[in-house]
Amino acid sequence: MPYAIDLSGKVAIVTGAAKGIGAATARYLAQAGAQVVIDDLVPEEAVKPLLDDIHKVGLRPIYLREDISISECAQSLVRQTVDRFSRVDILINNAGVVAGWDKSFDVHVKGVFYCSEAVKEYMAAQGSGRIVNLTSTCAYSGGTGIPQYVATKGGVFSLTRYLARTYAPLGILVNGVMPAVIMSDMIMTRYKSQEEMIQHYLPRMPIRRIGYPEDIAGIVLFLCSELSSFLCGEVIVADGGRMNVGN
């Protein structure tokens, strides 16, 4: 039976939402009817196109600049969301960095935990909630060149399983998405052009194309919907089949 995802009346927080997977996810959530709170640390003018797009579908997005690697800021992010919309139903832990060991751990692992703990009491009081954590296939494969990114994304994978087990009795479903290489500003710092990046990865991709932020946003949207109501603690690999052939 055809099913249209309808998140009308829901309120979602998306961290690291200024661009890439975060921005695509915010757009998809809004198109499904959810009010969206966008969190990032960039100047507001950098997210204006995203805010404008969400306004066009008749919603009232807000942009907050809270550093989720600090517990008090994560709590402030959630508190401001509830003050504005009176509830919070969805948390997308997407914020990511390429940085040193301490900063990587603070954002990827502590940030996921701080934000999840901050929404827990509100979601538990509502009797329902969805949390989706973004990790990376390098948590499995080991990746190359950035050990602190690999290790802390592995931490997100393990933390997703822990939170799922802990929060499920409260009515909160925690799942994750594990993308491989996605066309983004972060990956492009390693290449001189999109063509160079595509030529490097394309031979390793069984489906013979590169992933884009919208590919991941669609999976996140599914995990926020009633279509995924029997999933808990799953981390969906989204890599175009790359891990299946061992490349």
C-alpha cells in the first residue's frame, strides 16, 4: 500500500545542519511537515537559503548556534526548542568535524550523548521520540589518514546501540545511518575537483555512482517515520554496495 510520510505536528532538531547531509535532512523533514530547528556554528547568512526553503513550505524554522560538544549548550538547544514549539519529537545527531583527537571526541561522541540526554526527558514525557545518529562506514573499514575521525565515528556506532537499549523502554527509538563517501565540502577538501573525487571512488562503487546528501536524508526521513516503528538500535549502511565487495 502506498504510504506518504507525514510528520505534521512533529518538531525536529538537526545538528550540523548548515550544509551537506544536515541541510538535506532538514529540507526533507520540513517537506514532510515537521517544524525544524537548525543548529550549527556558522553565521546566520550561511543558512539563509535553507531557512528560506523551509519557509516556502509554510513552516517556521529557527536557527540556533549552540556548541553541542558542551553539555550546557546541548541543554540550551533543546530548552529553546521546547520553549518555541512546546515539544521535541526528533533529534538528528549529524554534527561532524575533521579536527584533532579531543575536538573529534567532543563533537562526535560527547555531542551525540549530550543532545540525546537533553531530549530524553521531553520525549519520555510524550511517550515517544526518534533519535538518528550519523556515523560512517570508516567505523567498520578503518578508513585511511584520519584515525581520530575513524575512532570517534566508531564511538557513535557503539553509542547508538547503547542509547537504543537504554531509551527504548521510554518509547524512544534510536537508530543510525552509516554513509560511505558522500559528495560534500568535507570530502572535497581532499581533492582538487569533483571530477578527481569521482574518478577516485567510482571504480569501487558497485552501483557506479557517488552518493549525495539527499541519498542519506531519505534514509533518515524513513527512520523518523512510522514506517520504521519496529527498528531499534539499527545502523543502516548506505554505501552503494561498496562494503559488500570489500573495497
